[in-house]
Amino acid sequence: AGPPRGRRLFLNHLDSYCGRAIGEYLSSCVVGATLEKGEEEEEEEDENGSAVKVPSSPEEVYEIVGTLSKPGSAKPRFAQEIYAVSPQDEFLSHLLACEVVLYNITEDADQIEEATWAASALHKEIENFERPKVFILISTVMTWANTKLPDPENPETPFTDEDYRTRKSHPNFMDHINAEKLIVKLGKTNKNKFSTYVVASGHQYGAEEGIFHYFFKMCWLSETPEIPVFDNGKNFIPTIHILDLAAVLQNVADHRPKFQYILAVDTSRHTLEEIVKCISKNVGPGKITKISKENAFLSKDLTQMHLDMLLVNLQMEANFLKETFNINWVAETGLIENFEQVVKEYKQSRGLLPLKVCIHGPPGAGKSTIAEELCKHYKLHYIKINDVISEKIAHLEKIVAKEQDNVVEEGEDDVEEQGENVEAAQELLDGIKENMELNKGHLDNQYIVTIVKDKLKSMPCKNQGYVLDGFPETYDQATELFSEDNEEEEEIQGKMPKYNKIIIPEFVFSLTASDEFLINRIINLPESVVAGTHYTQDRFPQSLKLFRELNTDDTTVLNYFDELEIHPQFIDVAVYEDPENRFIIQKMIKEIGEPRNYGLTDEEKEILERKAAEERFVKEAQEKAEQERRETEERAERMARLEEWNKQLEEVKREEQELLEAQSIPLRNYLMKNVMPTLMQGINECCRIRPDDPVNFLAEYLFKNGPDI
């Protein structure tokens, strides 16, 4: 007969951030799993008018059904059925088949009307319920935003669940608080059949990230040196991990407590500044900047609702959760204390994994061209040794030159840390400059490896990834570059070298080509490209010879990657006969696979669309010009042929006329001699006699009187 049917639970917008996380969590929950009290205690609670006990099978699980925010979205794998809101009669019949109905209004204010309708419609059908039903409204702490402090003399005193009757909403969340009041009211009619609850959720985080995704994405993309904090950033923001919110909802559905209004917040009391600083330090550039409210509203990536939520100032304590519910917290202490796990969830949920590539090959094989194209395609960071060294020197000089007075006011720890950074930067800068003077502008291997390693460990490279262009060149360089910082640990798995998994490349491509092919390629390069590079006639053979020497031993850089089981993929450049390396790039992209980062931004899409439109316009203009050119040529050719034909026709006519004239001379002479005299006499006679048929008369006259005719 198959497994027993689960307890049907409805949740709106299963394809939204909250819907996905909550729906997936509850789909794996056994009904009643949070109930740990004995039967006697439960019976005692029932007598006191608390929860209504609904028997359930130990095997019974929640069967998730619901709606989608976007009709075209795919059905989530955890969902059993998807419903359409229209027509309402049919939709209501689906709701009546559910024992638990959850409506989330924290993400989309347009859902408030649907939620209140659904609760009211179910309330009207109470007498027809076969089993008791639970309606849970997932609301927001923004309905508390303007509440007066419980103890004005002590601003640190938090709000608790018991203060819910005195709560005052933010002006933009009046519809939310009205919905809360209605839901609570509807649950007072017949508690045994229809229980209603309001769960006032703190700002959700975790998994794909909710309200804080704006900061996570900005940090991960590394497109700005400082992450904005709105206003002074001293406002306290109540938060809760999305899975902890799901656990609260599970407890409400299982326990069905007497208290109808429940605060769902963790135990943290973090300000906006602390949260943004934590995100910036662990995902982004590590710096923040404060901007005014007015400038905050100019951000096109944040809605009015998002800004209102980020500027809220509330300190809350969820006593009811601690005293009543059985919750296995994911992040009870808050976002900052559990940030390592939160970042891991964020990257996994959104598929944001770094892509690390190393391109090896002789000079002139096209490494730089290929590396730059891969960086464009995958939005990676291009690691070219000379550029990285110049960038590092400029960065160190900037740190050293920056005076303490110009630093934004920060805490004592930050100032002390910055002082240490300045000293370290000065020491490293002096060492680099001294080494370059001794080596005629070149750096020793020790400094090069240190600089490149710092670059690979930078947040942008750790987030998005990189493409290494022709470095490391030797086995020793690779060992030093990718080694763990703690060198006291022994090598693992026999002879396998220690390596830093965070910065080690995932793909290694080795370009191969003969010396003859490379020399011919360099000879054919324009002088403007060769000038100022090592591709000159004197330097290129030396560079090529050095590369061959470094890659003929048994301990080459490719051997290092082989030992780590990161096997290089060899590509023969000469096979493709493509100076622009387009086919090689396509081969690498096919091997690497799809990008692992955010898709194109609206600006990038607009640029691509504009570029495509411009290309279409140019192509159409070229085609039109080419067509006009062909038509003009054809027209000119036709006119030339017509003119030539007319000339030839005139010549033919002239020749025919001359021929006719030449042929007519004997006939004219004969007529003048033998016919014309008799004809003239016949005409005169015809005029005199005036016969009825002049022509016949002339004919007979000519035959009678012209014997020579």
C-alpha cells in the first residue's frame, strides 16, 4: 500500500528565499518530533487550556504543498504539489485539505491580502473541519519598530513576547500589523478546531542570504574598496537564521501553544555596523564607510522595504522560545559568532565557488592572450608577475604614506592593528627596493613568491578565483608558493607535498610547441607588438632556451602538479594554426565548464545588448552598403553593355544601309532606262482617258508599249 501519507502543510511562495529554506527543512521533519514531554504533563497542560493535542503516527512527516512567486518557476524537489491562487474556490478546497497553513509576509507585502483572505475563508469553514487546523502567519519585527522602550531609564532593556500588545509599527508596515491583529483575532473563536499564531521573525540570514545579501554580494564581487553602512550604523538589528526560524515554525505546529504571538529572534544584539564590518572583513575588502540615509535611498539594488529593515533599531529577547520550545539551534548566538558556517552556506547555496587556473608554456605560445580571455569569460583575476609586483609596491607605498590622522575613527584594536600593518609594510617595501637595486631591477625568487602568494590569498582571488600566467616556473617555486603556512606538519600520503588547498590551482594547462614554430610566430608579429618585450630578436631565443632548460629535468613544475594529482592537460598550439588562439580558448572553456559566480549584472546585460545592437547595426549597414555597391556596379555594367550594344546596332544598321544602297544601283539604272519613259507616257495617257481602274490601266499599258520590260 506504500508509505503512510504525511500531514499536509501549505506554504506560500515555495520558490522564494524563505519558502525554499523553510519548505525543505519541514519536508524532512517528523510530525511531533519536538514534543518531548510525557503524557501526564501534556494532559495536565490540556486541562489548563494550553495546547490541543493532535495524535500523530511516529512515521508521519510533513507533506509540503504551496504556491510559487513566479508561475513559470520549476516545482521545488521537496514540494508534493503546486497550487494556483485563482480560482479562489478551488484554491480554498486545497487549503481545507491541509492541516497546517503557513503564510510568509516578510518578503512580499502583496501576500498580506492573500494571507488575510485565506485565514478568513478557513475561519468561515470551521464547522466543516474534519481535523483541527493551524494557521501561522510569518510576520516581521518591523511591526515593533516604533514601540516605546519598556524601560526609558534603561535603553538596553529588550522587548519580550509579553510586550506585543504595546507594539507600534513602522509607518510602512501598517498592513503587516493589521494582518497580525486579524490572525490573532480569528484564532480566538474556536481554539480546538482552528488555532492561529503570529511568528514575528527577526531579519533572516543564512543559506542564500536574505536582507543581508546586498552586502554579501557587494563583498564577494570585490568591486568596491569599502562597504557602505547606512546612517551611523549604531542601530541594533534583531536577526534569526532561516533554519532556526523553520525550527520555530515546526515547534509551533507541533506544540500548538496557548500563547498566540511569538517572537522569533536569536540571542545576539548586533548593530548594523558590526554586521557589515564582519561581512566585509570575512568576504570583502575589510573596510566600511558610513553614508547618510539620503544617499542610501539612491541605491538601486535596495528597495524601500529593505532600507527600512536595515535602519530599524530594536533590542529583543525571545523568552517564550527558550521556555517552551525544543529547538536545535543552528546559530543561536547570531550571525557574527557563526559567520564561518554562514559564509559556507552562502557560497554553497549560490554556487559561488572559486575557479583557479594555471597556464604553463614556452614564451610566445599565447599564454597571456589565453589567460586574459579566460578571465573575461569567467570573471577571474589575472595574475601576471610584473603587474602583481607593481601593484604590491604601489599598495605598500600607499600604506606607508597614509598618515594616522587621515584614518577614519576606529576602535583601539583597529588602530593598533593598523600600526602593525604600517610597520610590516615599511619593512617589506624597503626589502623589495633594496633587492631590486642589487639585481638591476629584478626581484629574487623569495620576494616574488611572497608577493604572488599574498595575491592568491587576497579576498578577491579566494572568492572568484584566478588565472596564473606562466608562474610558477620551477618545482621549487611551486612548492614554496602553494605550501601551507604551518610547515611543522609532516607530509601526507607518502611523498605527496604539503599544499594550501585554498590557493592551489584546480586546472593546469600546458601549451606545447616546437622552437621553429614559436620563432616563426614571433618573426611574423608586428614591430609595435614586439617592442619593449622579451620577444625581440636578441632576447627571445634566450628566454626560450631558459624555458627548455627548466622543463627537461624530472623535477619540473608539471611534476609538482602531477604529484598532487592535479594532472596538467597538454595542448599543442601548432595543431590549431590559430594566431588568436580562439580554438584553444574554446577547448579550455569546455574542459573547465560553466562559470561558478553570479550571472551578468543588469549593467553588463545592457552593455552586451547595446554591443550586440551596435554590431547588428554595423553589420546591416555593411550589408546595405555592399548591396548598394553591387547594385551600382551592376547598373554601371548594364549601362556599359547597353551603350556598347547600341553602338554595335548603329554600326549594323549603317552597314546594312550601305549594302542596300550598293545593291540598288543596277536596279535603279534598269528602271530609269526601260521602265520610267513608258511609265511616264502611261501616266499621261491615264490622266487623259481617266479609266475606272488606273492601276490596271497602267499595267496593261506597260505590257503593250514596253517590249523591254
